[in-house]
Amino acid sequence: MKIVELIIDELDENSGIEAISIVESPAIEENFIALKEQKEFKFAEVDKDKRLLMGAILVPNKPIYRRDGEEEYYIYFTRDTVKKASELYLMRGNQNNATYEHFQKIEGLTLVESWIVEDREKDKTALYGMDYPLGTWAGSFKVNNDDIWNNYVKTGKVKGFSIEGYFADKAEKPKEIIEEDLSNEIKAAKKLLEVKKLFIEELAETYNDYPEGAVNNAKRALKWKKENGSSCGTSVGWKRASQLANKQNISRETIARMASFKRHEQNKDVPYSEGCGGIMWDAWGGSAGVNWAISKLKEIDEKLSKSPCWEGYRQDGWKTGKTGDRVPNCVKIKRK
């Protein structure tokens, strides 16, 4: 099975980690520990006033199973890429970017400590019984969200961190990865991907009300590339162009990435034949698509902030939760 090294594209400002998600089954299979006040909560206790989640964010040279259509393969990150990703994450001010299960954006989860493991015996993580490979990106997150702490951390619904971002690929098999360990990786990762796929397909609301101008811009960029060839952009950018050109439904996450492409607006007038600025701007929908995405993202987030339920669900009264607390009764919205 193919093993692909993921790298950070120095020429792509979107390349790198955008957010960190708290999940039940982290792909890197490294659980965090919670430092908190309740003694009955069986994790390490350091400071009774702290609400910290500590653990591995990204482990180098660890194979992570992926599937794209019918193709199955593994991805991994080198120590250099892990370090570079951790630095860019902080440099871009993403400390507060957090999601739950790569789906719902959450507030009140902040990266307050970040470091690379350089000594397995003397590293801070070793104090709490964690043993991570050299080069691991570890960190501590402060949880200032009562709902997340009480209903997700304390209940064990989340056990580790998982990253979200864009990376370029480099097909190359690393010597550090031991082939005999891959069978177990496949079983665990397949199960995780199946659950996430169902979760996203069932719960995520998608949209295709972007303007015809965005559709036409994407079609124009694709047509030029087909007729003239182009080494501009990444597979992600051209996938986005294909989605827009075919008027496909896109998720909030995709809309957020379209909105963030606003940073490239200063290059929009570069002719297709003279550089990448103009063609990639149009591939992402051009001004019509990016401006729509900015407005749509605001609309979606305002709607979500007013609802206690998941996107795709509505509140129907209240009920008693597993912990005895009064929680909203969320029912699935039936699609026509």
C-alpha cells in the first residue's frame, strides 16, 4: 500500500494547520490527559484551578490510514514538517481555532502551551506518564467552555487531538515506518473514517446558493487549464474549482476556506498566461465567490450561535442529560 509524505508548500499561504479538533478517536492514536479539579475524574491532577488538556497534537513518522474513493493509502509527517507546522500555527495566530470532531466550531478552547518533544525522559509529558517519540508536537489547551469540559471531556466523549489543514503530498516511503504495524492502523483508521463520514453526511448542512459569477469564474479557470495546461495551485484549489463549476453543494468548512482566500485578492488581475494569481483567484470563485463566502460564513455562524443544537438539527424542548443536567432536545431537520 502506498505511503505518502505530507509536506508544507512554502508557496501556498493556505498550507499548514488551520485548526485543532478534539475527537473521540484521534488518528495519531495518542490520547490527551485532563488536568482538573474533580478527584473522581481519573486523570492526572496538577492544579485544582486548571482546566487543561495536555497531549500529542502531531506525531512524526506515524502512518495514518486514508481512503480517497477506491484508493487506500497512508500519510505521514516528518519531524521537520511537524516542527514547521507547529511554528506556522502559532505565527498565524490560530491558537483559538478549535472544532469538535472536525465538524462543529467551538469557542473557549485555547492552545496555551506548545513544544516539541526533545527528550523523552525529561519532557513535561513524561511527568504525566506519556511517552511520545522525539519530534512530537505536544501542547496544553485551556478549556474555558463549561459545556465542552463537563459534557465532553469529563464524560470521555473526547480523548485526543486531531489536526485540520492543507498539505502537499510527496510519494516517498520512510525508513522509520515499520510495515508490520500497519495492519492494526488500517483497522482502527477505517473504523474512524467510516464513523466520521456518516457523521458529516448526516449532520452537515451544505449550500449551493453561490452566485453564477462564481460558477462562471471557476469554469473559465478550468477551461484555460484544460486547453493550455497549468502548474499553478494545488489539488485542493482545482477540486474547489470543479465543485463550483458543477454547482455542487459545499460545507461550512469549505465556505470558510473560500472566505480565507480573500488574502490573495491583490493578485486577482494577473493574466492567466503570466502567473498564478488570476487563474487561482477564479478557481476559487473569483470576487463573486469569495465575497459570497465571507457573507455566507457570517450568516451561518450567526445562525449556529443562536441555536444550542448541531447544524442540521433543531431544538424541540428540553430533556435530562446523562449527567442529570437540563439539556436541549435536538431533533434532526427533515430535508425535502
